[in-house]
Amino acid sequence: MSGRAGGSRSPEESGGADAGRQRERRREPAPWSPGEREKEGIARRLEERRRLAAARERELFGALAEARDEEEAWALRLLLASMPVGDLADYDGAMLLEHARQSLAIRRAMPWGGEVPDELFAHFVLPYRINTEDIDGSRGLLHAELAPRVQGRSMEEAILETNYWCHEKATYAGSDLRTASPLTTIRAARGRCGEESTLAVAALRSVGIPARQVYTPRWAHCDDNHAWVEAWADGRWRYFGACEPEARLDQGWFTPPARRAMLVDTRVFGGYAGSEETTLERDGYAELNLLATYAPTRVLDVSVREEDGSAAAGAQVRFELYNMAELHPIAVLTADADGRASLRAGLGTLLVRAAGRGGRWDERLVHADSPDALELRLARRGQPQAPAELDFVPPPERDGEPLPELPEAALRRHEERLREGSACRGEFEAGFLGEPEAAELARASGLPAERLLPLLAGARGNGAEIAAFLGEQARAGRGAWALRLVETLSAKDRTDALRPTLEDHLLGALAALGEAPPASSTDAEDERERFDSYVLCPRVLHERLAPYRGLLAAAFSREEREALRLRPAGLAAQLERRFALADTVPNLRGKGTPAGAWRLGRGDRETRDILLVALYRSLGIPARLQPGSHRPAFWQDGWREARFADEREPMPDEAGRTGDGAGSRHAELRLAAVPGAPAAVYGVTMTLARLQDGVYRTLAYPHGSTGYEDRRLRLEPGEYRLTTGTRLKDGTALARLSYAELRAGELAELELTLRSADEAVPVLGELRTAGELSPLDGGAPLGWTQALGEGAALVAWLEPEREPSRHLLRELAEQAEPLQAAGAAVLLLLAEGAADGGPRAAATARQPDGGDSLAASAVPAGGRLARERGGSSLPALAQAASAAEAGCPHLFVVDAERRIRYASSGYRIGAAKEALETLAALRR
């Protein structure tokens, strides 16, 4: 992969002569084979997959005849029997057979192949899927590059070396919820934590080391989540932060937050039956609870009873915590025949809610000091009338066991490896397209360079592919349309969209446009915006981006297409007749492609909704998933929701009409502004949820969207809950729940009230201001007084290569305007030994895609970026045991006398907002 992931040598060849000598000293693995009971389960699940995927029998199961021996045949059967419905639609058996062959060959080739138990190989090495990532067939490529680097090492050393390699390939950058493939993460040289950990797991499995992605669904003490990696070495599981190497295992910046976790989970495919606790088990898929490895725990035993006192077998039991302004379920269990369910959870507050037949429900707020056993009685229907205030207290901060000190030489070598990795990645990034390439493409294509530059730079390692597509289409006379198409893509889509996909969507959209009646001149601008966003754009939600227009449009005759453009509402019924619902594992709902779903004729509800939108767009009819409800809707003189026969009454459009032209059946909810209250930000300070079947479903408005004050929302009649919340500095969330019943044709109102709490602004210490600072922009050295000015200031020590510092930089960018309005100086300092983001840092500072480095971060006007000269002035607060373990960033607010009034160390989402609140309190 052009210096990014090596060539294509076989596993047997990649180790060379050294591997041959090692083979003589190690135990050869016996041929892999599942036990008799496992074989029965595989055979049963395989037959179920054949029934589900009858439309793709040859493409999927024809590969079974190509297996070379029983070992390969059972490996392929296991993979086929573990395929979720979306994968049955999108991937072929030949890909799985090649994957199985490579994995078995790797097991024979690697020195620890005979040490890995069969069960761990089957479930943590062999699988082709890790979580929700796009599947790219990367195993052989990763193995070819990594095997020579780990040969001759112990398993523990190999894990560390693999993570150094991952650090060379990618660093942290936040992005949308679609999980890119390992090769895309390498090509982009960055990914969010879910993508970094997917890459690291794929890399470890490519050298035969069992590995799994581990994550906390939501933190209790801040509004975010995180994913990392566990790898098996010499008889036990070890953990580390993906692409963020430490000098040893079982160490990472997330260790202190993990001690406050309420649940730590991992996902396993293939009918795993290990010793770990299971929170979900379904059709060869399981979710395991690993919390006890990281945090103190308790077991909550819930007994769910019907209204008459009998056991509520099959009731849904949800364990919810406050996060991102909603009550989010970290686990959803099913009560057994005795009406019981239990969960091992952390020592914080949870809302435990049970729902049963007829929408009956009950709930209880459980704190750390509440009894472990509780009974819920399903006697409540509807929702409360009066508002409720709930305090969600996270597990307390705890010190961990001190780790032995490492030799100084080992620490120095570790720091060298980090710098070498950053430099390696920086050299790769230096080859990304930028201003010269954009100018050349503009000259050749006639397209404006100022629009091309952010697209090519944002595509990162995929920039050449995007440029080639734009150039080809410009030569064909479609350059302007191609540019408009690429501009509709998300930043992540530009990093892995390929020419065949883009061409399918461009030509399909233009063909549909050619068949559609012309827009009226009075509506031309709105029509263009609708066409670009809801016809030309291939992306519907978080599905895998792939061609579908040619396939879907060809399924209808010209006469049928014309008829559907006149009466679009009929398309949902046509889809329903040829599409059967088949649920899949929760995290993979809606992740397959529309083309695959169409060919298979089966899928989950989310996939069906996405497919319907794709069908509309393929016919040239603007379509989308509605904000809030996420139901499919089409444009016909207004947005109108499509209706499937198995759903409730569809939501109305802006004029009160439903998809079949029925009369008005809508309600309105006004969110009344409260003078002096903080701004309402969706997913930050407020969310809305609808009561359905006894549980609340959060409406899908864009995260971070604003403008809800005094806004009237057009909603389906029903019962709704407004959740608002205030996060305190210790992580406690003060939640307020307000309720409204919406009736057709009526207006209801809820106040956007947030609870407040006066928090003291104590004096925590003093900032030392000796020495000089070297600005990163190359300016002359300056003193602390010059850098901080005379008033209050914000000072932070950062490691820009690490995820916690990246989060703080992003938050500071988001708070740039209020920080500037606060009039406080902002000083960002590189921690001792920290890199500034790689050799491209200064060069990218003025480029459209230069957001990765400290030098390129959006800093408020007057802010300074510098490195200390002659030692660090890091306050004693940051050198205490707990803060030192948490690590960078160390963030402080100091007053005019240089007294520290706020301090935060390590990973703390919301720290910039808390610092702003402290500055405001100092002004008061």
C-alpha cells in the first residue's frame, strides 16, 4: 500500500529463515476444529443464514465447495454462520474463504500459534468483523507488513510493537459515527477512537494474537464515550490505548476514567461461550461485560412483576445513565422466566426502567448506596404529569495501584519511538494533495481552485482518487456537476469514496434529472439546494457508501418511473411487497448498503428506511430521513413522510398532510425560552424523547444544533419528555424531566429550564511564572507577563498527539467566541517532551485540513502557542499522584494575581466550558 501497509507475501513467506528456526523451537498448532457442540451450533446458524440469504445462495455459500480441507471448511462455516443480515447482503463467500485461509496460515506461521487456545482463535483471531467497520479484506496486507516486525518477540513485546506501528499509521481525530475500515484509517492517517481501536485489533489479529475492541457505551462523569483494545498474551488479557503507545501494557490515559465507568463492554461474533459475563446473546452474537477488570462494581438484581404480582417474564429492563442530555441505556436486558435480570455495574447512579406488555412500566433511581436488590412492578401507563428532578452522581475518582518505575533507558527509547512514529506519519501526510495540485486541477478542469482545495486536502490520502474523478468528469463535460456531488459528501466520505461509486451516483442523478420536469424559475434556488442535498448526495445516514443508482433505477421501467414521480407515496408499498424485515444485532442496524439490501430483499427497519430514501433519489425524487423521527420522507410541494403498512400513522408535513394526502393530523410543541437560561443545545443541554411501548426513544435532531428557544416543533401526537441537564465539575449531572402530551391539532408548551447550582471558586494554588516561552510560530521569546497580560487567563499544558489533548483543542475551538468575549488570555504550552503534531504542523497551519496539530488549532484571538524554555512550570496540582496518572492536558484558570481558581487534568469532556464558567464567576 505505497509504503503504508506493505506487499502481499504469504504468512509462511513473511517470517523468512528466522521463522523457520522458530518453528523448530515451538509447539506446532494442531489443525483447528470446533467441538461437537460448537459444530451443532454452527450448522444450525448456517442453515438459518442460508434461509435468510436464499437470494444470494451461490455468491455466499458456493464457496463452501472450494474449501481445501476440513479445517478450512469449518473456519468458513463459522464465518458464514456468524454473518449479520447486512453482511449477507453486501459480501461474498469468496472473500470469507480467502480470509479464513489467511487466518489459518497465520496461525501456523506465527511463533505463538500453538499457544493460542482454539476458542480464542475462533472468536478473537478468525472473525472478519470487529464492530461496525466497513470490511476491506485487509488481513493479508496487514500481516505482510507486521509479521517481520514481531517475529522473534514475545507476545507482550509483539503487542507493544504492533501499537507503535499503529501510531505510525494513524492518530486521533473526531468524526461522524460511520466506522471506517482499517485501510481507510491508514490512508487518512487518522480516526476517532473506534476506528483507531478497530485498526489495532485488525493489526493484532493479522499476526495471530487474539484481540478485541473494548469500550464504555457512555461515561457517567462526562458527556462522551471511549474505545480501546484488549489483547491476549501468555494466558491473560492485557489492555492498551490504540495508536497511543505506552512503554508497557495495562497503562493508558483512560485508566483513571475507566475506574469511574458504569459498564465496559466488548462485542463477539461466532457463538462465544467464554467465562465473561454476558449482557446480550443473540444468534451467534454476544456482548460481554468486562467492567470488573477496570473498576469497583456491584451487581444490581432486578425483579420485575406484573401488576398482579406475577413474574413479568420477557420484560425489557433498561439501565440508564445521564449522558449527552439524555437518559441513555448502557445495557438492555430481558427478564427471565422468573422476571429477573441482573447487571454488574459501577458505583454510580442509574435509572432502572422496566417495560412490559401493553406499554406498562416502572422505574427506580438507584444510587451507589441504594440496596442491590430492587423490585419493579409494571403498573404504570402513560407518563407522569409533574416535572421531576434527578441527580446522577458518577462513581468517585479513585487512585490506582502505583506501577513500578521503568528504567530511564526504556522511557527514553519509548519517547524516541513516539517521535519516530509521528515523523513517519508526518512524512506520509506530506504527500497529501494541497494548493499546487488544486491549482493544477483547476487549470485543467476549469473548476474554481478555491472550491477544489478543501475537497482535495480534506480527502487526505484519498485526494488523488477525488482529483481523478473530478478531472475525468470535467473532460466529459460534467465537471461542475461532479464538483457539486463531492461537496455533498461528509469529510469522512471523501477519505474513502472511490471513482466507481462517485460515477454511479453522478450519472444516476443526472439521468433522473433529465427525466424530471424542469423546476419553476421562482423556485430555482431552493430546487437546486434540494437536488444537491436530497437527490445528488449519495449519503442517507451512516450506511456504507457504495453504488446503487444504476441498480435501483433499472428496476423500474420508464413508465413506472414517471408514474412514481407523479405519485411518490406509492413507492413504500412497492418496496414493502418485495422486502422482508429481518432484524440484526443492534449496533449493525442500518449499516449495510441499499444495493445489497435490494438484492437480498431482507434487512432491518433502519436499512429498509434508508433503502426507500435511496430508491426515491435514484428516481430523481428528493428524499431524506426526517429530522427528529428519522422516518423516510419525500418532497412533493413540501416534505411528506412515506408510509409502510406495518407502522403507525406517518408524521405530517409542514402543511399538516400525510403521505397519502390525508387531512391534518399533527401536533405542535413549543419550547419556551427562560430568561437568563443557558442556550438550548441538542445533545448538550437538552433532548426530546417520545414514549413508545413503555420506553422513551430520543428524537434524532442533529447533535449540537441550536435555535430551539420559542421554536414550534411539528410532531406526531403522543407523549413526550424534555430532558435538560447541568453537569457539575465533579461530574454530577442535575437532570430535569418535563412532560407533555401532544394531541392532534393542538399546541403544547414546555419550558427550557435548566437546573443551576452555585459552585465555589476556591483558590487551589499559585502559578509559577519563571523562565521564558518560545512561541511555536517562530517569534521572539517572551515572558509570562507578556503572554498572560494583566487579567484572568487560561493556561494549558498539552500533548497534541494524544486524544485527551485533541478533545480540549476541539472544545477551545468551539468556545473561541465566548473566550474572546471573556477577555481572558489563552496560553497553550507543549508538555515537556511532547511533539507538536508532526513535521507538517507549521506547514498545515494555514491549510484547510490543518486541524490536527497544535499550531493549526483554532485559538481565540490573542491566544498564544508556545513551548517553555529551561524546564517546566507545571503547577504542583498537576504533579500530584492522581493528576500525574491522568496526564495531559493540564488546564488551569488563573486570576489576575496568578492564583489558580480552576484545575483539570487528563481526559475531561467539557473542561473548556467549565473553565469559561469559572472565568465568568471571577468577573462577577
